[in-house]
Amino acid sequence: MDLSVKTLAATLVAALILVAALPVLAAETASVDHLLEPDTIHPATADQFRAVLEHHRGKVVVVNYWATWCIPCLQELPELDLLQERYGDRGLVVLAVSMDDPEKLEDRVRPFFAKRAPGLVSYLASAGDNSVDFVMAFDPEWPGALPTTMFFDRDGELTNIHLGRMLYSEFEEAVLEMLGDSD
């Protein structure tokens, strides 16, 4: 009898812990949903961004790490915006991740991004992580170069990393190869 009381007590404790955790799990799911809204910059942790990438599984995803102080980034953002516009209906998703200081989000990053790539969804890498740790969560050997572009296939696998500026023709060639002829 004593064993069944202990078993019942342990079961009740486990159930209470599970019930207590449900709102936290639901909140994490909801927090990812708002990260999918276009036309804004979303502060995000590496874990939240992983969930965004998982949401886009089945599509080719290009992730570009940029900053307002990065001259080559200024050149790439409009080209990435055009790439999304041209190939989004074929299964391409272009996501931009700002490496800027979070304190500059409202007065510098949002206006900068709105002018250069209004059709892209962007994230601010330093929400909860510092920006270097954010990128290193996806590429532990990242040397810190900006811009950096990562290419994920339809299975969500990281297939290529490009450090430095890419021309539109290089983006397009890489994306068309990943999209394949069947699209």
C-alpha cells in the first residue's frame, strides 16, 4: 500500500510539472509565430531563429548576416530583396539577420532596412545572445566576416556558407541550383 501511495504521489507531481510547463511551451510557440511577420525587424535568439528555419523547412532558405555599418551589406540587401521577389513563389525564402547593437534598433536599424530591403523579413541577432554567439550557433567556425550568407536546402540542412560580398548573379546561380528544374 505504501508503494502505491508513493507511485500516486510521484505521478501527481509529474502531472503538475507538465501542466505548469504548458503555458511556457505555448508561449514559445506563439513567440515564433510573431517572428514570421514581414515588413519589420524581429529581435530573436538563436533558438527562436532555429524555430523560424524549421518553419521554412521544405523551402530553400538564404540567411544573410548584415549590419548598418557594413558597406558591402548596403550593396547586397537590395539584391537579396530582388531575389526574394523573383523566386519567392518558387520556394525561396530570404531572411536577413542584423548584427547591429540592439540599442540602435529603432533609430538606425529599422529605417536603414526599410529603405534598402522592404520586402524581406529581418531579425536582430542580439536578443538574448550576443550577435557573435548567434551566428556561431549555426556555424561554430564563423570568423566574424560581414556580410555572411548561409544557404539551407529544402531539408533544412546548411549546404553552403559564403563570406563577404556576393553579386546578384552569384546569389541567383546558387539559388537556382538549389531550387532545381522541377520548380
